[in-house]
Amino acid sequence: MEILLVEPYYTGSHAAWAEGYARSSRHQVDILGLPGRFWKWRMHGGAVSLARQFLESELTPDLILATDMLDLTTFLALTRQRTASTPTALYFHENQLTYPWSPTDRDLAHKRDKHYGFINYTSALAADAVLFNSVYHQESFLDALPNLLKHFPDYNELATVDHIRAKSQVLALGLDLQRFDAHQRDQFNDKPLVLWSHRWEYDKGPEEFFRALTILSERELEFELAILGENFSRQPEIFLTAKESLARHIVQFGYVESFADYAKWVWQSDILPITSNQDFFGASLVEALYCDCFPLLPKRLAYPDMIPTDYHAQCFYEDFDDLVARLSQAITNIDQTRQFSLRSVVAQYDWREQSQQYDKVFLDLIGS
């Protein structure tokens, strides 16, 4: 089977996902993408450019696999002479309906924030199958759709929500976890190492993260801190503030270009406190768990479904004060903390296993 994977925002985790599936699938996977920048313009105009590229190519896919960043309705309309009978699947890495908007975004101030969620809605309506990377993501999107449609004055078409729900399913994110194996640590650090491995953005809750560590620093707890993750030209001011206030703890500050360096830092880390207000899956969490890092998680988003219930009492905190108390305990009792492992639980997300699930779903979709 030939699969055309269409990704208007081809960078970072989106690119890693596309390339990982292309390498691991037993099918032929061709990727059609655009550089990952100007996300709003990609959602508006990406379909036009990608439709042109497709029509200029000689690709004859049996299935089109698009991501949530594509306006699938426009892409299919512009390529209908070649795609009218081609099955389509839409994969949601995230969605613009329940993704928290930055309070400084100009579209939010001008009440222009509905359109991107509407593109997700019509794309899901047009697709033959709608795929979400987690149960939480699927439920939050589908539950939010009626309110989006009720926002409009008439002909709300609320019945379409059940139509989308009927063709939706969860297909977890695939990750190249096995490549971490070559970088396993030989020994533990002298001091506990706390890890930040997410994007440097407001929705990951950096204020709460650094506030908790500042409290522990003021209590004179001994720990080290590695700040990884992608950082952009515009980033929350708290990162620069923390760079100064937590300087005596910081052993790494900033994005590392090579995977080997990233993997080594993750393996060396002992504790991963997460304070995010948005996470539809949690790729950096899975990678850290695979490297035997101990997580401290809020009881929200995708996290409760990803961690077996037997471990909830150990891994989840109730509120900020509980986070500080648990983080203090994990640092103080570091020998016990280092015995914790969920590596075997998250190994299922490696492409070696996930590609088989993807291949089956897509074969079923085309009826083979």
C-alpha cells in the first residue's frame, strides 16, 4: 500500500512522527510537507501549496494521511481529479479548539480565535477516519465541538458531532524510543538531577515549575537542574529569571541540538516534575519514563490515562503544596526515588510496536 502523509507543519515532533512512521511501516510512506513556521498561515494556506505540489508529482496513494494542521477540505477540493476516491485519515497531534490560547495572542483580543478550531472541525468531517493520540485528546475535542457550533447563529449541524465521533479512534503517538538505549548512564550523579524537557512556552506551566524549585532551593535542598526543550525567539520571561535565581543548581540551560546529548541528559535525570496546562499526549514524559526518570504529575490532561492506576498514588500530586512536598521527598530520598521505573510500561510506544497498529488501521480503512 502507498500512503501519502501530508504535514503542513513539518518540524519538531511532527516531523519526527512522520519520519518515524515512514521508516517503520511495512507500507510505502511518502511525505509531503512545508517548513514548520507561521502556524496560522499553514492552517489557512498550507493546503493550497501542498495541493499544488501533489498535482505536480506522480504520486498515486492508496491512502492520504493528513495531520490536524491541514485544511483537509481545501486540499481535497483542489486535488479532486486525483483524490476523489482516495480514503483519508486525519491525525490529531493537537487541536485548535481546546488548545489554550496565549493571553497575548492578537487574534484572541480581536475575537478571531474560532476559525482554526473550525478548520479542525470541517477537516474531521471530511475525513474517512479521525485519529487522536490519546483518549483525553479525543474526548476533550469531541466534547468541545457542540459549544463551537452553538457559537454560530443558525444551522449549527450538531448531529455532525456524532458523525465524527463514530469514525474516531485513539492511535497513540509512535516514538523512536530504542535509540535511547545506546546512551544509558553508567552511574548516577552525586546530586539528584531535576529535569525540564518541554517546550519553553506558557502552556507548559513554567512559573509553577520554577516556583516549586525556588522554594526547595531556599530550604537549602541539594539538587541539580537541567533545562532542555525547544526555546523560541519569544519565550516566557520566567526562564531568564530562573536562570539567575537558580544559577547554583543549573547544570544545563537551553536546547541541545544533537539527539545524543539530549538522550544523555534525560538518562542522567532523576525526577521530572510536570506542571503543564496543555498536553494531549506527552512525548517528553514518555521519553523520560523510558529512561527511568521518576515523574510528578498533575491529575489532568492525558497523564492519568498514561500511567497505570497502580502507580497513581506515587506519581500524581493534588495541588502546588503537594507538588512541593513530593518533590522535596523525592530529592531527600533519592536512593529510593532512583529505584522507580515505568520503562516496561511505556515501551509500547516505540515505533517497533506502534507501526504495526498504524499499518492495521490503515489497511482496514482501505478495505484490504
